[in-house]
Amino acid sequence: MKGLKHPDIHEQNPLLGSDPSNFKLVLHKALLGPLTLNNLNNEQLKVTNTLLGFAVANNMRMISKKNAW
């Protein structure tokens, strides 16, 4: 959420739009988290967690690159 306050950083998830509100970000996680946990098997969860890990690492890289901490 903090990184999105920087003018050169934009959300890339098409479900959220380029400048989502904090409410939208939290709601997205609150709705998709339980759906994911209840509908994916262990192998699918491993892939999902790996991809989310890459997304978090990329977000941290972009925030650091723009000094948006």
C-alpha cells in the first residue's frame, strides 16, 4: 500500500486497477485468500505461493528502486 503512494509505482493486477484504494487491496486478499485455500490442492498451493513470493520480491525491488519506503 505504501509503495502505491509513489507516483511512479502502479498496481499491475488487472482485477484491482492501476490505483486501487486500501479497502480494495484488503478486500481482494480477504476474498481470494479463503477461496484459494479451500479450492486448490497442495501442489497448486505450492505454485501459487511461489508466484506470490516472486510478486512480493518484485514489489520490494520496485519500492527500493524508487526509494518509496
